[in-house]
Amino acid sequence: MAVFGHHHQIFAVLLDHLQKRGGSGRVVKTFTVSRIVERLAALRGLEVVETPVGFKYIVDAMLEGSVLIGGEESGGIGLGAHLPERDGIANALVLLEAVAASGEGLTEAFARLERETGWRHAYDRLDLHLSGDESPQAVVERVAQGRDAFAGWSVDSVEYLDGLKFNLARAGTVSAWLLFRASGTEPLLRVYCEAPRTADVAAILAAAERLVLGPAA
């Protein structure tokens, strides 16, 4: 059973409800948002636009028009029929509407979306302050060299939209990802992970931290 609470989960439940009540348009997500959002959108016949991290990129897409919903990992979500901006009150009202319309609690609604999409979601992030002269961007470049596994997960493919994302597989199935990204606002390296279980996320992030900071981490 999923534990409800992450912004990724809120994004997915909002998307589900908006589409079911007749909404259409593009679904815009930053590089750090759960795969469940893009999988759900694809199953519902909606175009997905993925952007670098930063709500300004979501706004740019919303100003172009034809956006159903757009959001980022840190909780900023905008509704295309409302304003090209984050609005927590509007999102909360739509969530309440989703609960009233479905009769499901939010945890149950998200568990249903996991089953529909075939994607299990657990998530966490590390913010690593680096010592020495190595910059966050230099660390990202170092990590990119020849890495083929993390904590028992094999690297299936790599993406570079904003930082360095490893798509991770077990038994030939991609079901996790790990992203190294230099912060755009602070002098640190952000490390993001999504995997099927909390224990998987913790193990992958621990392996990533050791790779960045050394065996003593």
C-alpha cells in the first residue's frame, strides 16, 4: 500500500481526476517528477512534455496554451484552466473534489494509479555539500564516466535533460531512476531517486553518496 504524502502523488491524483472529468491538453512535468505521471498521461492519451527543473519552464509551456496540468518535484503545480502559476488552494480544492467524486481516500487513489500504470513509487532526495575544490558540475561529469550499476541495479540508459539521470533496471525491467544534478540556487549537489520500495531508494542513494563523497560517507 502506498503511503500518501509526496508531491508526485498529489500530481498524479490531480491528473487522474482532471482527465476523468473531461479535461484534455498537455501534461508538463520537470525532469525530477515521478515516472507514474508520464505513464498515466500516456495511458490516457495525453501528450507529455518534460522540462528542466524550475517552475519557470512549466509557466513557459502553460503560456503557450493547451496544458491540462503542469508541475515540479518540489510541490509547485499549476492547473491549465486556472492560472499559469502555482496555486495550493486551487489544488487542494480539486483534491477534495477528487475524493468526493471517487469515494476513495487519497492513499487508495494513488495505489489504484500504481496498479494501472504498473509503476511502484517510493522517493527521496539527498542534498550533498561538497568539500574541496570539486564543483557540483564537476562531480556530475565524474559520475557519468563508466558507471554501470548502483546497489544491485543495472544502468539501462542515461538522460541529460537537466543533470545526469540513470534509468535503473532489475531482471531486465526498468523500474527506478537516479538523478545527479547541480543545484541552480545553492552550492550543492542534489541527488534524487525513485524506486519501487523505500528500502530500494535508501540503498541506491547510499551507493550514490559513497560514489560522490567517498567510502566514508
